[in-house]
Amino acid sequence: WLQEIGRPRPSRRLPVVLTPDEVVRILGFLEGEHRLFAQLLYGTGMRISEGLQLRVKDLDFDHGTIIVREGKGSKDRALMLPE
């Protein structure tokens, strides 16, 4: 009968969310392309691996979108370009 009880599930941890002031402070330490990349990730919610896989053909400035190819779950998705 013990086998029917099962194991307790670990509780899910909430993600750490930075305040806008914390984001500004972190971005203030970055320069050039590193700052631009961090702003892109923050503004779109992209994962680091997704940002590193971006190609010029994935950017559509006319429509203000970025195509993320084979993101989480091997799915493609479109994101709005941050302002």
C-alpha cells in the first residue's frame, strides 16, 4: 500500500523579478554591444540562447518584430521589437 501513496512533489519556486531601478543599475554597468544585447533580452523576454541564435533575417523592422526560431520546445514565435 505504500507504493500507492507516491512521493511528495517539491514546491515550485517563484522566479526572481528585478525592479525597474535594479534593471537600470545593471544596464548602467554594461557598454556597447553587451548593453544592447541585455536591453534586447530584457525588452523582449528572450532567453539568452534565443538571443545568441538570432540572425539578421529574423529581424523585421517594417513590422517591428523578431522571429525566434526553435525556442523552448523547438517552437518558433514572433516577438515585438522593444522601443
